[in-house]
Amino acid sequence: MLRGMTVRQFQEWRAYADLEPFDETRADLRSADVVRTLINLFGRKKGARAVPLKDCVLQFGADGAAGRKATPEQARAQVMRTMQILMAIHNAPHKAAPKLARKGDT
């Protein structure tokens, strides 16, 4: 495919991918959105600020604004923190749903 693609076409695809990610970046954003939703619903204290999406996206390529490469240990630690949060949510005691009155009950 690359042999039949011009440099201009390649640059246009790169620009499109920056606007509308369609690779693993897109999958990471979808996963981060699920994690963010779970944390905001079940994993934060009452009155605490909502967790933003950017805090839930795993960063494997760079270490924040410094632009340094993240070490495998840093990436592993980030994954473990996320897993601990999700496990805490999963293992938290669940409140029983209120019983709904049925027709004819008084």
C-alpha cells in the first residue's frame, strides 16, 4: 500500500489520524472513558472533583510534559494503579436496590 501512496496522501492520512484517531489511540481513549466513568460513579469520595479523561489514559510513550520516555516500570505501575482502583470498585459492598411496590400492594 505504501508503494502506491504519495507523500502528500501519507501526510493527509497522518493529519486525519490526529483529528480522528482510528488505531490503538482510539481504543485507549474508549477504555479510559470506561475507567473514568467507573471511578467517577463508584471510586471517589462524595463531593470530590470528577476525574478527567486525561488522567485515565495510559501513557506508554512519554512521561508527561517533560517528553521523556516512560520506563517499563513506570508503565507497569500505572497499569497496577488502575487495576487496584477497578478491583476496589468491583469488591466494594453493593447497596441493595429498593423494592418496588407492585400493583395491589398496600
